[in-house]
Amino acid sequence: MPQENMGDEVSSVTVVGGGDAGLLAALAVRSVNPGLDVRVVDDFAESPTRVGKSTFQAVVPLLHDVLDIDEGRFLQTVRPVWKGSVCFRDWCGNDPFHYAFDVRSVKPDLDDPKSVESLYHYYETGDMSTPAEGIVNERKTPLVYSAAANAYVMYPNMAYHLSIGRFNELLRELCGERDVALVDDRVTDVRTNADDTYVERVAGEDAVYDADLYVDATGFKRLLMDRLDADYRSFDIPLDAAFHATADHDIEDTVPATVVESGEYGWFWQIDTYDHRDLGYVYSSEHVSDDEALAEFEAHREEVFADLERYEFDSGFHEDAWVGNCVATGNALGFIEPLQSTALTTHLNTSVRLSRQLAAHGHINDAGLRESFNRYVTGTWNSVYDFISVHYLFADAVNDFWADMRDIPTSDRIDQYLAYYDANGFELYDSEVVTEEGTQLGMLTFPTSSLYFLIRNMGAESTFYEEHDFSVSDEIKERWRQRNGYVKDLADQCLSYEQVYKSGVVDAYVRNESAFAQAAAPDPGS
């Protein structure tokens, strides 16, 4: 497509790359653009990776409401592990704590005159459990049998751990059912115009693939984006390499949380899926050799490793995510060190944005649409970086690596959030953090209230609470005791992974369609 015709209508879309990001992008485009010709080109003879993927809570409505992936079929085919939190088992010497997805559901009622007592009580003791935490601690699923409904119901506010092989197979099936062509071919040639502003030709071993719009989903290879004049912004984070391995585990030992622990020169992850335990060590190659990092990784775990691999990455993203007739998604668009498992959910959300913008603008590819999309992408990735950066700000500088991590740049917005917390303590109105200049700060991808609970567990202190001594009544202490007791009772009633997946419960749950659509555990505050 010549550059001067960039206002032409898009009638065909070719996604290059058939991993999870590429297939999700194709399904997202198809979701509200039924008239477009959509295909995915990849070497599908290669088996999907065994890597486990962790997500955050927004993935659930994106998959089931936006992409209309039937939840019952999803559960029966993919067999996800429900993720209730990121569990910081040992983070820079702090006591273990959860970043739970339902933390906002248990915050004090702001209309209650005793809410200040509750917040002060939490500041002093951290004594607040959520149902998601309880489910994680008991290693349960969020499914529970309700005698009143005579059906299995589910506690909400959870995300997923995905066996990517199973997930990828389901996405391929859905593409076939939704008229998204899967073309089995290995791309061997990408050509651009003289200015590197649009893609002229994509060819494989078997054919040439013409399209009005290309989507680069080729991962770190970036087969299309690397040929284009597309600005890539690197984040100043020393972490740039990772070892990854899998290990066998018993389904009853499943931990329904992404478990992270700090190491000497990075941090370790554990992501349990139905098929295996996914393990990794993210580290800085500037501060430690590969051999030393591998030795530390192996010494940290008792499991026997399989499928050991090493990855290199550059945390950053293409600020020009849409250049001419090419849009990037997945790791071809960007990657940030994976502490909060932001990648898959963020990429899916961006693909949904692309799909809706195409539909809303008559499938016209013009400069204004590209500029709008790129602003959205930039805002999203800046917000993700903001959230990741706060995890390192309170670490002790025990060596050069942790000193460098503690000093990674933060945005003005994060600096203002932290200054607000220091001066005012917890702020539970997510949209009402106001700077000294009177400017209302924009929302983070992750809520302000959750950010404050996170940093408090990492050691952040607030001058407001340190300088003002609030009394906490026996009534408030009893209220939290009862609430935490409810959490334990709910977790005890929840079903185990063996019951759900080995005893047919998931099939019984799926058959009760009305309960499936409306299911929710009682409000723990009631």
C-alpha cells in the first residue's frame, strides 16, 4: 500500500505469528469486524510452548465478555488455575504478603465514621485478609457448593494461570470456527518502502501474503517492526535475562497465586498450572554471570528442572506501535520485566482497542487513527512501568544490583502518589489524589488504593500516621476478627483442584448455566 494511500479502507488483515498474542489479536479484530478478511500466518507445525502464563484480573472479562469465549468450554479445555494474588513470599526481607485482586472489596466503608480507625489498624498491624488470600493460603479453587442454590458457585475477583499449550489449541479452534484463516507457512521475507514507513511485501516459503493491514506478532524476532522506522523506548531497568524451567507437581500442591521471591541479583517466580509447575529466575546480566545466576536458580529450588531455557529481553515498547500499515502486538510491541504478569492481559487489551478503533472509524487507516492508538499504547505502557517501578523503591541496597534497582527512575506521577501517601496516608478514592498544584492525578492501570496497600507491605511509612496517634476501639478489632474468620470459613468450603478437575465437578458446574453466569460468593463485608 503506497504511503499516500494511507487513508484507504482496510479490508484484509494478516497477523504474522500464531502464538497466544497473535491468535488473540486475530480474534479481537474479528470480534467487532465481521466483514474483514482475517488470517494468521505461522509455522503451525511447531508445537505450542509449554510455558505457563500468569495474568491479572482484567483478563477474565476480556476473554469471556469481549472475545465471547465460552467460560465452560474454556474451563474444560484449558483447565486454568485460578490466580488470587501475587504472593510475595520473601521480598527483600519483608514478611510474606499478598497483592490480592480483591483488596478493594474489603476496604473500610468510607461512610463509616470509624473508617479512620480501620485504616490506622491496618497501618499498624497489616491485619486484613481477603477471600482471595484465604483461597490461596488453603490452595483451593474459588468454587464452592451452595446448598441454597443447589449448585456450584464461584467467588469472583480472580485471574488465571494458563497452560499456554492448552490455551493456544483452544484459540486455534476458535479461529477456525470464526472464519479466521490459519495459514501454515514460515515467513522468510519482509520488505518495506524506501522510507521504512509501510510494509510492501510479506512472503513465506509457500506464498506471498498481501494485506491492507499487517499485525506483527512475531515476538522478540519483530520480523516486521524491525524493518520499519518505529521508535522503541527502553526502560532503565537492569533486569535483562531470565532462566525458565518446568517441573512436575501434584495437583493437590497447586498454589493458586504467582509466587515471587527476591534473590541476590534478581527475583524468582513460581506459576502453577494444571500440567506443570513453571519456574524462573529473572536477573541482571550486568551484575552476575549466567553460570552464577543458573547456580543460584538451581540452589533455590528443590524440584528437578525440565525444559531449561535462557531468555534475553530489553524492557521497553514501541511508542510507534502502529506505523503505516503495520501494528505490533505481543512481545513484538513491547515487554517489561514480568513481576506483575502484565504482558498477556495488556497485549489483549491493546488488541481489543485496535479492533474497536478500526470498527468505529469505518476501517479507514489514516494518520489521526494511528496517532490516537499510539497515544493509548504509550499511556498504557507508562502506567505499567509506573506500577512495576514501585516494587523496588523500598528495597535495602544489600549489593550493587539492589542499589541500582532501588534507584531506577520513577515518573513524576509516582513521585506525587508517594508524596501524597506520606502526607495523607491511605487514599481510597482512586480518582481523587490531588497534587499541591491542584492537579488531579490520572488513574494508574492498577488502582491507587491497591498501590498504597502494596507499598505499605514493602515498608513504606506515612508521616500522617506516624505523627498522629489514633486509638483503635475493641469494636473495630472485633469487626476485623470476624471478617478474617469469614475468610477462613469460605476458604475451608472451597473445593480443591483434585475435586474440581479429577472428580467431575467442573463439568457439573458448567452444566448449570444460569448459576455459572450469575455465581458469586456472599459479600464478605455483609
